[in-house]
Amino acid sequence: MSILIIFNNKDPEPWKKVLTKKIATTSIEVYPKVKDVAAVDFVICWKPEKDILKKFPNIKVIQSVGASIDHITNSQTIAENIVVTRIVDMKLSIDMWEFLLTIVLAQLKNTKTYIQQQEKRIWDQKEYKSIKNTTITILGLGSIGGYVAKEFADLGFTVKGWSNSRKEISGVKSFNGVDAFDSCLSQSDVLINLLPLTDETRDIINRKTLRKLAADAFFINVGRGEHLVENDLIELLDTNELAGAFLDVFRTEPLPKEHLFWKHPKIQITPHVASLTNVESAANQIVENYRRFLDNRELLNMVSLNKGY
């Protein structure tokens, strides 16, 4: 038995260091340095290369080090007898909430506009919006989205949320299913995407979707880049049908230097930093899952491969 770490675009060494301390009796290796591929039964993944897991015939558990699994399921063929798990951490929810609150308040109070005016030495006061007059719609009401929705509602925003199944969240009007999607979007001042990436949600943010929002609405994507039809967003920004967009996730990461998003005046970008996994906290969940695996007990935060979350 051995644990293998397979990471792309993430440094595996801090993870190996922490896990080695916590599971001193088990061999923990970092791909591609693997002594015995047949011994690997527990894999810890972040954006593994396409079909790389086929090299290891005895995998029993695939552990994502993030809240999502699409970065694994979209690139791997996973047998039905393999358990896939993810990280569910309250800190991820809190960090996401703080990030989104920063963006929303900055948009309401025109801070980006004033930064741009300062560069040109322009003194021009703008009308601003208030919390009580702003409607936020959140797509995806899972552990993170549900927390974010409640926090916005508690501050006094009008909050709507859409998900596959109906949710009971204090202060949040819940919509569910395809038939309720358009109604949820209607009259939304801010649209926040926190959906998991599945076949059903791919390209869900498109021209048709964004035109359902209130006039001069603002879009924030902290879900996945594949949710957004990029050319549709640019078209609506260029025709002033949207006030702007804030993007933290992209179809290709890092975002290519020649991409139009870099220089678009109505788009703000960050390098996928809205909510970063804490190594120590996540390692505790991984260790607990490994011990449960050894004891033939049910693992924490298992994912349905059929649903994709």
C-alpha cells in the first residue's frame, strides 16, 4: 500500500511534508517518482494529466485536494469500484464569502471607476448603489454557495439561489430545476456563478443567460471557466448590456497572455485565488479518509460520479 500525490500547477512538497508527519508508517510518493505502481491504492490529485491514472492498476481511492472533482473526472476514466472524494472545509466557504463581498461592494461603490479616474486625474462623482436595493443571484447552493448566499442575505441584500434541488436557507429565495432557471435570473443586479462543472452546466453562462439579468447587471465567475461562453460575455460587454464582469476562473489556466480578457476595460481578473485550499486543514481530512479506507469504513465527502459533485 502507498499514497501517491499527482499535482499539476500546484507544489506537492508542502503536502508531502504535512502528510508524512501525520501518516509516518505509510509510503507517500510524488509523481513521477514511483517505486511500485502496483502498490499505489490511494491517490491525491490536482488537475492530473489526461488518463494518467491508468498507469496505476490498483487504485481504490482518488482524493481531490479541492472542493471540486471536475479537474479529475474530465481527464480520467474512473472505474465504478473507485471512490472519489473531495475537500469540504468551512475555511473555503468563509474565504469565498470574503472574496465575493469585496467584489460586490467595490462594484456597488464604483471603486474601479475611481481608480481609473485617478490615473487620468479626473474628478467626477458617480451615483452608487446600496445593499438594500441590490439583488444577488447565486448559481449553485452547495456547501460553499449556500454559505455565501446566507451571508449576503444576512447583510440585507435580496438574495436568490438556483440549484438542482430546492434548498432551505434563511433569507434566500430558492429556485430549482431547469424550468425555474430563467425566473431566478430575472431582475438580478449581480450574478455569481458557483456551480459545479457537469455536462449539464457546461456553457450555462451564455448570451441567453446573461440577457435575463437586470439592465446594467454585473457578472462574477468563481465556478469554472468552462461554465462561461467567452465570446458571448465580450459581446454583451461591448454592447453595454452588462456593466462588467469579474473572473477568477478560466478555460485555460494560467490565462494565455494573448487572451482578450487581459485588456478588456470592463473585465477584472484574478488568478484563481477566490478560495485556496489550506494544506494543514485539508491534510487532516485526507488523513482521516486514509484511515477510514484502511479500516473499510465509509469515507468523508464522497462524490457521485453520475452527478459530478
